[in-house]
Amino acid sequence: MLDLMPDIIEKFKNFDIKLLTAYPSDSNSVSYPCVTYFDYANEDKVIGDNMGYSDISYKFEVWSLTIADRMRLAKTIDMIMKSLRFKRTMAEPQFLNGKYRHILIYRRTVFENYEEEN
């Protein structure tokens, strides 16, 4: 099972975007805008004796106080993920409790060599 998140996190650092692994709360410790991320899916597509293909998906949520920040970050995330050969499968803007949220989900099919994982 491959984990591509370390490469993704490294790419985000180049754009000065800090990724959070938990939802922002209403506490003063969170500064907006911010981005949360989650492993969304990691499923086998084709399995062989020593190799296969998997679909890996990641979910990002942009949280901001303004539409401009939400759109700027959503566009940057889109550019980063597409540069890593991910395909956007969902984009949904929302307004919740006085904050803007933009949900983005990306998927990529990857080759896995099971012999290298052991």
C-alpha cells in the first residue's frame, strides 16, 4: 500500500501552505485561511502475484474567512495536485458557521511493485 502524502506535503511547503490533519475549531489557536487534508481512499484496482494498480485519493478542505482566500488556495491546491498527476474528482464550495469551506478530492491510479514493499 503506497502513501504519497509525504511527497504532497513537500510540494505544499514550496507554496507556504501549511496542511492540518484535523478540522479547525473556533479556538484562537487556528489562523485562517488554512487547509485540512485526509487520506480519502486507497483501493486495489488490479492485483497480480507481485504487482498491481491502486487508486489513491486525498481530500483537502480549504477554510477561510473570505471568498478570495478560499479561491486562491483552491486554485493553488488544484495546480499542485495536477502537477503530481492527480485528477480532481470533486470540488464543492460551502459556507458554514460564518466561514468559507471548499472541499477538493483528487485521485490517481498508481503502479505498485509488491516485491519492493516487503
